[in-house]
Amino acid sequence: MTLMEIYDMLFNEYGEQHWWPGASPFEIMVGAILTQNTGWRNVEKAILNIKDYLTPRKLYSLPENRLRELIRPSGFFNVKTKRLRSFLKFLIDTYDGEIKIMKRQSLETLRENMLKVKGIGEETCDSILLYALNKPIFVVDAYTRRIFSRHKVFSIDATYKEIQGVFMSNLERDVSLYNEYHALIVRLGKERCKRKNLLCEGCPIKNFVFS
Ligand code: SF4
């Protein structure tokens, strides 16, 4: 079975996932940083607290202590405050705080620039590229690794780059497809392909053998 066939099976089972929840590209960027190691419900609470400051300059002008308090519901708020402020500084210094300027850059340059920002790893970077900036890059997360290594598409200790390469060389470069595929993988991982107690019986991709 191909990765595209797996996508179709997941889509038939779960339908459209409407990702990424977020009103604006900037809100999606903030959400991508705040969601590290926490559930989305906690992120929503933090975003609600900063809703009056959702531009790079307004958020950056908040005193660090105040920002820390506002994003407290997202957990790990000390480290996330620092990460968020580093990212905001980067947006302001490099793109004058303008997402539309950022969007004009190529995927490769954006990725290279963002990965230099402290606290922005590959998954966060690619989530921002795909979901906030509509750039065609496949996001790899722990669910992707778990599900597809269990089906022997790659080994459990494959690198992020290797995993991403498998998807991107087997699928068309398509923002909507990458958007939906990642969201479907997360749904499958949460509902069935758990770390323990996996629910293979009745799983839509139970018979998946990669070819
Ligand atoms: S739950 Fe089982 S069948 Fe479904 S993706 Fe995970 S390992 Fe595969």
C-alpha cells in the first residue's frame, strides 16, 4: 500500500480535521510554540489570555513577568516565555514584525532562519511553515514516528529528516494534503495507536504494508 492510499483510508474514516485551529497566522505561530509538551486545551486558555496582544510587537512589548503569567496555563511557562520572546524578537528584527513579509521568503530560507531561533525545533518550525505560512512541508511528530515505524515504513529511531523525506518523496508537494495528513495522523495516534494498549482491532489501516 502507498502512503497516499493510507491517507485516503484515514480521510474516509475520520473526514476533515479543520487544522490548524487559530484565527490568524500569528496566532498559529504562537500556538505552535505553546503546544510543545502540552495538550491543546491548555494552549487555548493561554491564547485567550493574550488575545488583546496578538501581534508580534504588542506581545513583545509585554513585560516578561506579565507574559509569563498570561501563558501560565500552557505549562512549562518559564521556558515557553523565553522561547516565545526569542521568536518575537526574531520576527521583529528579521521581518519588521510583518507576517506578509515573512511569507514572501522561500521555504528553505525561512526554515534555515527559524531553526536558528532558540527553542524552535524542527517540528515547531515545520508546523509554523505549513499551518501559518502555507508552505509545503510535511510535519513529523511522535505519532508519525510511532504509527509508521510500527508498520515498518522506517525504524523507530529514524531521524526527523529521514521520516520527513519518506513522506515528501512519496506524496505530491501539496499544502492541503500535508495539512490534512498530519492532522489525521494525530487523530489516529490519539484514538488508537497509543503508546500502550493500542487498539489495532478495527483500525482503518490495520492491514497496511508499505510498498
Ligand atoms: S493501532 Fe495498530 S493497526 Fe492501527 S496504526 Fe497503530 S499499530 Fe497500526
